[in-house]
Amino acid sequence: MEEGQRKRKQALIAVIFFLIVGGLGFLVYRGIRPPSPTPTPNPTINLAPIQVVDRWLLNVENNDYDFLAKVTNPNTDYGSPDVEYEISFFNTSGTKISQKTGSFYILPGQTKYIIDSPLKFQERISRADFSIKSVDWQKLSSLAMTGVSLVVRNSSYNSILQSGIFAKVGGDVLNNSDFDLNKVNVSVVLFDLENNPLAIGRTEINTFLAKTSRGFEITWFVPFVGDVVRVDAEANTDIFENSNFLRQYGGQERFKQMY
């Protein structure tokens, strides 16, 4: 009987020994490799998407077209040096026959025209869909926004009808800022009485010195139908681009948003 008690005692001691050793081993493991903490999601910046106000497909002649879109950035602190878009083209049967991609820049709070021209097809096009694919957001300081001022003045439309020229728009742009600009984009849209665009055009002004005025002229050689009652002319410059000397005012917060 004493033999049985002795064996039970030895078994109990062995169990206690293994429990102690196992517990110590677990504590050592936890000390060397603590459990991974629950990941904390990165903070997100909630920005309103670029809004497409309207878009138009203009038939220039035969199967040649111009595309025009009007977009707006509702965010007052963030702009983008690279907004990627896609245009899908449909024939008269409603079949998608082509698509193309492009990009543009946009400043905080800016509304602007996007012109894609010329577009040539093998058949008639009845519709074009325009969509934003991604935006490379960048925060801009208030100095960057107030430091550049481009003012379009004295825009005028003239119907020529001679020497192979159908019409012209002329005007001037004032660089009312303290910065010399390498390139300024000028876009012109001609509207009829019902606010339909009749024709579009664009040009560039290079090496635009501060506090100076430069003239521009856009010519149409192909006639278009309708009476022009309004000329919309806008001048923009890409302040995100290094060559425009304003890159130093770009913000430090950047991220890309996919649509």
C-alpha cells in the first residue's frame, strides 16, 4: 500500500513539475514574441470628387469631331497636377467603337474647360461619355492660390469669310502676379443663344512676364453653323509644374484617389 501511495505521489510531483516548466516556457515565449497589436487604420482625407458639369461632342465636318467638357473641383485646399480621364465614343447604332485617355491639372475650387481635339473617326459618332479615372491630390498653400492671377480681357469674335478663314477670336491676357510664367493655356468656347457650344479652340502663351499683358488669337478655318452670342475665354497655368516656377508652393500632402 505504501508502494502505491509512493507512486501516486511521484506522479503528482511529475504533473506539477511539467505544469511549472510549461508555464515558465509560455511566459518566456510571450516575453520574446509578444502578440501582434491590432492594426490601426490610416487616417483618410475625405475630399469631394471632381465634378463633370457638362460635356459636348462637336461635329466639325464629316467624321471629324471636337470634344469639350466642363469640370469643377469643389475642394478649396486640394488640387491636382494629374487628373486622368477617359472618353468613350459610340456610333449611331449605340456601339462603343473607340476610347481614349488623357489628363489635366486643376486648382482648388477651380472650374475649367477640358478640350480634346482634333478627333478623327471612320464613321459617324453619336455620343461621347466622359469619366474621371483617378486624381493625384495635392494640398496647396494659400500663397500658391493668391500668388497667381491671370485675367482675360477684351475678347472679341469676328466672322472673316475670306482667305480661307471662317472666324477669329482675339483678346489679351494680363499676368497680374509677381511671377514670370513659362506657359499659360488659353481656351475659348463660342456659344449660341441657347447656350450650346458652336466651336472650341485653344492656344498657348509662352514666357509670360509678371505684370505684363499678352495678346492671343484663335482661328477657325472650317465653317460652323449658328450665331455666336457669347465668347468664353479662360487662361490657366499649371502651378504644379517645376518649369512654371511655382512648384515651391505645392503642398506636402499627396495621395492618389481612384474612381
